[in-house]
Amino acid sequence: MGKYANDAAELLVLIGGKENINAVSHCMTRMRFVLVDPSKADIEKIEAMKPVKGSFTQAGQFQVIIGNDVSEFYDDFTKKAGVEGVSKDSVKQAAKSNQNWLQKAVGGIAEIFAPLIPAIIVGGLILGFRNCIDSLYLFENGTKTLAEMSQFWAGMDSFMWLIAEAVFHLGIPVGICWSVSKKMGTTPMLGIVLGLTLVSPQLLNAYAVASTAAADIPVWDFGFAQVNMIGYQGQVLPAILAAFTLCYLERFFKKITPQVISMIVVPFCSLVLAVMAAHFILGPIGWVIGNWVSAVVYAGITGSFRVVFGAIFGFVYAPLVITGLHHMTNAIDLQLVADYGGTMLWPMIALSNIAQGSSVLAMIYLQRGNAEAQEVNIPACLSCYLGVTEPAIFGVNLKYMYPFVCGMIGSSCAAIVCTLCKVTANSIGVGGLPGILSIQPQYMGAFAICMLIAVVVPFTLTLITGKKKAHDALHADVKTEAAA
């Protein structure tokens, strides 16, 4: 008998039995269920189980937080339930039947960008490192940078640009085309080739378009028409539109082409038409729409009402995490980086994560005598400060609600200061305390102050509210005893 055999049997009953399980899998800390009828799950009793740290429903999946022993619990559960586990991708596919159109759209965006996030984080950190050695004038009375003082660091600065350029100028369009092709079940290599045509060195670099006279922009001359030879380095929407076009073209040609010649006809027709559509129609349209989106967000962050924008965004970001809509900010961040050389949205996201972690930190203090609660609180706080918020939000803060609200208030206060100081990040980074490494050097001091606000305000509010609730509960017990 496994370590969690009895708990697995209990969980099976509480989620409605084997017949209520459509699919089951697990990730690093959570069991992931797609239930036939989610209403049959007894959430209150499930969360009262000793191995369970919390539960939540997101993107059509009922997720039960177990912790680091989740793989062992999962093995015992599948044996007890007599069901076979499936991959996370299969669970996501099954979960789509429980989603509305908005959830499916947001989930699709999340699946496109999820494989790209590690590279984007590394690229952002490298840009931050380069800024520290080639943009901070710390030597010879503030007149020289480290790169100007040392040939080694000058060489390192040049070398690091190789990686940063690969990520942000070339990697994003290529990565998006590959990711969309993989998600849609078409040929990923064709997606990579399509992405490479968007960033080819034959084209005028997207970052040079603004400084190039219209007469100097190279063109393809077809006699009856001319098309500008412009690249889409760092662009998000043109790559997404082009990639989906390729996928649907490939599906179409597979249906109508005889099997004997499909190996030749399908990739040729799909790729040529997709590249033509990308450069002739979709690329320019996507560029314009992307610029509009980034311009609106940038105006909100930097305009006359930036304090209001920061206050609202800082307050509502944590609730967006609950719905899964926060994944949409990845595309906006990348578009801001492409258009303005940095993002002022992502620093507020990092501050929201820190604020929720600080609320959990207060709960650690308030529940310091409760060993069972600390088994959930401490890991949740640490993971939140390192950028993973789900254990903190679903396992602790939403369970008591007031820590969640206090975290939202603290996040809003920090975001106000963040927008006032125009704090800018090089790109998406680690969304917690290490996030300061992705901030542009001239704003690191201001961001450190914002981080302090995101720690102190939620911690203090949660502490005060928690003590008051405990006092009120004690006072109510005294009155009840007196009445008896």
C-alpha cells in the first residue's frame, strides 16, 4: 500500500468517483482533473484533507494543490481509481469542453507563449546585465562605464548582445511561428522557415524603418506592383497571423491533395502562399494593430492619468491570475519592448506577485503556532517571492480572503509609485523579488522602493486585519459563554 493510498481513496470519493473523471494528470505541485460534472466535487471537504494545500478551478481544470509529493500521490490515486493518467497537453485538450470562447482564446495565447518564456527571461536578464556594464557611469567621477574602463567587459558586452539579439530581434517571430505550428498539429519546421522569412537579413530591419526615408526602403518589384521589403524583428502580431495562416493552409492542402503527391504539394503551396500573405497583407496589418495596442497601453502608463492606470492595474492583476486572463499581458509586454525598448507593464506584475507573497508572510506570523498551516504557508510564500503565485493565491490568500484583498491593495500602492517613477524593464523577467535584475539600471532604485511598499503594505494590512478578526472571534466566544 502506498503512502497516500487512503488519502487517494478519500479524494476519489470527494471528487465524485471514477465516473466523474474525464482526465487526470499532474504538474510540479498540483493534481489536475477534468471532471465530467465539476459541481459533484466537495471542495470544502477536499481542502480539509491533510495532504491538500488548497484547490482551485482554472481553464476548465479542477486543480488540487498537493506540494512536492504530488507525483507519489498521483501514482497512488491512479492505482486506487483504476484510471490511467494522461499528459498535461491531453488534459488541456479535454478541459476545453468546459471552457467558454474567451477562456479558449486566452488559453490558446498562453499555450503559444509558454514555451518562449524561459528564453525571454534569459534575454531580459542579459539586457539588464549589459545595461549595468555599458550604461552606468560609475567610474572616474561618473564619466565612464565599466565597459569603457575594461577591455574584458567591453568584449563581454559585445558578446552578450549576440544572445539578446537572438532572443528579441530574431527569436520571437521564429519562436511564435514554431509554437503555433506545434500547437495546431501541423509541421513545426515549416513554421520555423516562415518565421525566418520574417527576420531575413535581406529585409530592412524593423528597428531601422522609422529612421529610413520612404524612398530608401527596398522593394520587391513585380512590374504591376511593388511591395516593401520590411522585416518584422521583435514583432508579435504579424508572426501570430502569419503562423495561423500557414497552419490553416497546410490543413486545407492536406485535405484536397492526393496522398501520392502530398509530400511535395502540401509544404510547397502552404509555405509559399503563407510567406506571400505575411509580407503582402498580414505583416503590415499586424504591425499597425500591434502599434495601436502598445500605444494605448503606453499612453495609459505614461499619460496624465498614469496614477489611475497604475492603481487599477495593480489592484486587478491578482484577480486576473484567477481567471487566467493574465496570460494576455505577455503579448503586450513583448510589443512594448519592440516599440519602446522596454516595458513598464511587467514591473507592476512583479510587484503584484511580491504583494501576494507578503500577505502570506503575514499569515506565517499570525499562524506561527499552527504547524499544519505552516506546511502550506512557508512554501507558498517562498514560491510567490520567486514568481510562482498559484500556491499563495489559491492555497492561502483566497482561503481566508482578507490576505488576498490586502495583497491587492499593497500591489495597487506599489504600482502607483511605479508608474510615477516610470519604472521600465528590459523585458519579461522572474516575477518576484529577483525581478529587479530585469529592470533598466536607472530605475532599479525606484523599483527597490516599490518592492519595499509591496512587502510592507500587504504585510501590515494583513497583520492588522488578522489580529482584529482573531479579537472579534474571541470576543464573540466570550459573549456566547456569558449568555450560556
